[in-house]
Amino acid sequence: MKLSEIARILESEFLTGENKKDVDFHYCRGCDLMSDVLAAFADGSVFLTGLVTIQAVRTASISGAGAIVFVRNKKPSADIVALAREEDIPLLVTPLTMFVSCGRLYEGGLTGVNGNR
Amino acid sequence: MPVIHKSYHVTKNDFIHAGEASIHVKNLLKSLNYDSDLVRRVAICGYEAEMNLVMHGGDGELSVDVSQSKVVIEVTDKGPGIADVELAMQEGYSTAKDEYREMGFGAGMGLPNIKKNSDEMTISSEPGSGTHVTMVFFCKG
Ligand SMILES: Nc1ncnc2c1ncn2[C@@H]1O[C@H](COP(=O)(O)OP(=O)(O)OP(=O)(O)O)[C@@H](O)[C@H]1O
Ligand SMILES: [Mg+2]
């Protein structure tokens, strides 16, 4: 699924990284526990989280995430957006909850980072 | 290829910068065209150890030695040390404060994750004299 399609399905806006809207994604992870994110690689996955911190962006970067979506309309501060831009990771915000966001992306065909559905 | 050595100062409780050193190392290895699997393993392990220093340890440093055959990361701090290293290595063991759990850390998964993703890991620590973690990653081929 193209990132532009993910953005549309999640009714979300780009805070940075719109230039990557044509990048294709196959895997998705929804997680607020950084320890868990670090426990499994997720190259080029979409990372959904409700944890809006600098460390969420760094953890995403270290774990290979290709895009970050903050759920439930949580708007990050300017330094968080700046870090994502620096790391070259698109950052989106959706008004939807974690559950509904995951549901819509699942329906759209994305799989978990271990390939399961 | 000459051996490259870099070291970064890491500060206890500094969450604004925590993880920067590991991201630098990751970008360095990428720019040197190291195998992507190796780069990911080094990045994850370096980051886990760096976060441990910031949360549980004390001021210290993260250093990296890069050669053709291997990458070695060392993370040293002058914090309180670990009384029972064997216990700390067990998955699920954590003394993380609530404040760190609220940031999504403190599941007691970091040290086991380093063990899993590195080719060699040694951790030496004494209560009162800090912690030293060495991680070695061998390049394939
Ligand atoms: N540098 C350090 N200095 C002092 N204690 C440490 C250090 N590194 C680890 N520890 C101790 O070992 C425990 C286990 O570390 P580990 O990284 O496995 O889990 P954690 O950091 O608590 O949680 P997580 O890594 O999942 O965020 C820590 O809770 C802490 O008690
Ligand atoms: Mg840890």
C-alpha cells in the first residue's frame, strides 16, 4: 500500500515526509512499548504509536521503520517533527484510535512485521 | 581498510539526546556500505546499551571500532553498577522507574536483546563502580 493511500485511509495529515508518499508499505506495527519495538526488526514498516516522544522517533529509526503515525490526534512538538525530518522518516497524525487505525490498515492488506495476518 | 575509532559522550537522564550516538554509528556503517543486517544489529544493540546508560547508569561513553572483519561497540558508565548481572540478563527483570515505563521502556528486554543480536557480548559490573558492556559483530564473508 502506498503511503499516500495509508494517509487517506487513516484520514491523516503529513507533518513531514510527503515526498515519500509513493513509497510502498507491506508491514505494519502498532505499539507503545519501545522495548517491544526494539525486539523485532521492521525494515520499511509503518509504525503506529500513541507515544509522542523524541525516543519514539529514535526507536522507530533504529528499528528500521519507514513511516510513523501518531494516533488519536496527538500532535508532536516541533523538535519531534524536526528529528523525523532529519532521520528522513515521514511523520503523520491521524484522528483515529490505535484500534481503528490498525483495523483499517489490516483491511487494506498490510501484515504484521513478522508477516502474520 | 583502516580501523575507524569514534567515541561519544553520553549523559545520564538526558532524553533529548539519548540514542544519538547509536544513530551516528548506524549512519557511519551505512555510509561505509556495511551489510544491512549487520548495521541493524549494531544499531539495536548500541541503542539498548545507550538507553540503559541513560536510564540506569551514569555519565559515560559509547565507542565504536570498525574494521573490515568486525564492529566492536563498548558502552561504559560510572553509574551505580549492577549487583547481580546474571539476574539483570534475564528477560523481564527490570528496575526501571515508572517515569521510564511511561516512556515505553523498562520491560527488562534490553540486555537479552543485546545478547540475541550480537555475536559476542560481555558485561562487567560492580556495585558502585559502573558498568561496561562490550558487543562484537562479525562481518560475513
Ligand atoms: N548501565 C547500567 N547501569 C546500572 N544498571 C543497569 C545498567 N544496564 C542495565 N541495568 C540493570 O539491568 C536491568 C535490566 O536491563 P534491561 O536493559 O534488560 O531492561 P530495562 O532497561 O530495565 O528495560 P528495557 O530494556 O526493556 O527498556 C535494568 O532494569 C537495570 O536494573
Ligand atoms: Mg534496557
